[in-house]
Amino acid sequence: MTAKKEYRLARRLAQLEPSATAAMNARVQQLRAEGVKVISFSVGEPDFNTPEPIKAAAIDAIHKNYTHYTPAGGIAELRKAIAARASEDQGISYGINQVTVTAGAKEALYLAFQALCDDGEEAIIPAPYWVSYVEQAKLASAIPVTPPTTEATGFKLTPEQLRAALTPRTRLIVLNSPSNPTGAVYSASELRALADVILTSEALVITDEIYDAISYVPYARLLRVAPELADRTLVVNGAAKAYAMTGWRVGYVAGPQPIITAIKDIQSHTSTHTTSIAQYAALAAYTPNPAIEQTVREMAAAFLRRRDLIMALLAEIPGVTCTVPDGAFYVFPNVSGLLGKPLKDGIVCQTSDELNTYLLDHAHIACVSGESFGAPGYLRLSYATSDEEIVEGMRRFRASLG
């Protein structure tokens, strides 16, 4: 029998953790293939379909044979449309050369880390955080610094925490509002207070605004309240959440031209550009269209209704508490009251990660454990699913506890 070959991998991968959300989704698909009826709250993906005018634009692009290479960073028409949208959103004038189109917002973030971070520099990433921020910092040989936010502050970084986290090695500060996983939305005054601290440093900023269309409170943007940060801030966004275009893989980053040029240089040696057809679809999304804009509002209204539904059902589960999310489509319940106690059949879960596995195995509901987001004792549940699945999933959750 041939001995199993050992392969030496790059040292930078030694501390890299696989994506917990992707891993859970793969597990769900495996169970469903085996005939198990799993209700998934694990994937951050709208259950709506891409609006018809956007799909029609993609079909038209195919018929017109727009299926060849495009410039690195995307077609000029799309970059122009995104620059106009970003200018309107941020109150800052962006030119076409201050925008690059990426294969989803995830690639935009990856490219930003790669372009900006050197070995040993620090990236401040408030916890709970989206699972890929920390890993992307590691891939850029940066050191993630993760000050923990709490329910008491609505899972928002305070100026005092930011000031304490800053060091001469701080290169980047990552802000995400609305937040994945907590749904926290920073107010204008909260962003202004953070901006005042940022201005005492040389740090650059990434503001991840991918959920900006799904805010249930007045939405504030960092550059709207602190335009003086424009020369050191990258805005990351994309079509996935607002337009139900997760599979199309279209994101963007807008910011100072020298940084965008560097990011495009990296793109030219990696992905080059997202698929040409998806770019023409995104052009339809980012071109003003009352029908598409109405669809976006209707999706946001549906998410708000579902938030209220799942919050009411979580409140009926003993041992579970939950801060009300102000945006995105996640709840982040505190499940510490369920840990260390016998559940159904006498099973005891000591961690939220163990509870997450228990719920999948015994209740056939898929969540993501707080450990993955730097916040043990919590679970993340996406309510981007039908009312019926929310009701049945919460029934299973409660029944599995005994």
C-alpha cells in the first residue's frame, strides 16, 4: 500500500481557518442529498430572485456576444454607474478611476487587505466580525486585533475601545454597518465619534456597506459624517444583498485613486475581472430604474417583517435572549443560558459550537456558532427565508431543548 504523501503548504496558511458559513452550507447540502429535511438559517443569502430587468440585461448581453474579456476592474460603463452611485451615497465625488469592480464584495475586501497590509501590521476588526475579515488579514500577513463589543453597546465599537486598540502598527480599521453577524447599525453620532478617534492616527479605513439597502433605522455612512476621511477610506459594496445577486459575484471598492490603481494591478494578475455577463447585469442594477428600486424596497420590507417574526419566536425559547438587529437579515441570540445544562435526552452542550452541532443533528436546523464570529455563547441565524421555515425552524429549536 502506497504511503500517503505529505505536502508542505505555505506557512501563512498555518493559522487560516476555513469559512464556517461555507462549511455549514456544504454540510446542509450533504444532509439534504441524503434525504434529511434541513431548515437552514446558516447562509447569508436573500431567498428572493434577481429582479427581471437585471436578468434581461444579462440575457441581452449574451445575445450581443458580450462574452469576451473586459478590462481589469470592469467595463467603463459599469464603473461610471458605480462611481455615480457611490458619489450619491457618500456625498463625495468619485471618478471612474476611483472605482474597481470585483468578483463580489469578498474579493474587494481581499484585494484591499493585499494592497494595504505589510507583514506584522495590525488590522482592527471589532468582534463579533464577519468570518472572512480575520482570515483575509492573516492572508495579507497582517495581525488581526479584535476588540470585543457587547450587547450593552448594541455590538458597536466604542471610541474608547478604538482608542485603546490603536498602536503605531495599526494599518487598517474595518467597520461594517449594518453588521454581519449582529445586524448592528451605527448612528451618525456614533460614526462621528469613531471618526474623531481615527483622525488621531494614520490608520486607513475599510467601510463595508454591503447591507446598506437593508437598514430598518435611518442609515448613516462614515464619509457622510466625516468627509475628511475620504483620502484614507475604502468603501466596499456590491450587488449581492440589495439586488438578490449573490451568485452573480459582483462587488466593488471605491476610494483614493492610487489605492484603486494598486488593487486593479493585483486584479490584472489574478481574477482580472468578474464575468462579463454579470457586469452587464450589474449595470442594469446600478442604473436608476424605478421598478428595480421598488423591488429592493419590497425585499427590505419583507426582511423587516421576518425579523419581527423570528424575534417573537426566539423570545418564547427559555434560556435564549436576543438584541434587536437594526439591519441586515441576521439575529444573533445569546444562548449561554442553554449551555452546561441537560437538553433533550440528557445531552449537555458546553459551548455554542457544540449547541450548533446539536441543533443540526437533533433538530435538523442549521445555524452558525458564535465562535466563528469571535463571540462564543451566541448563534447566528439568517432570516432570509420564508415565514413558514422560520416558524417551523423555531418550533424545532424549542422542541429539541426538551
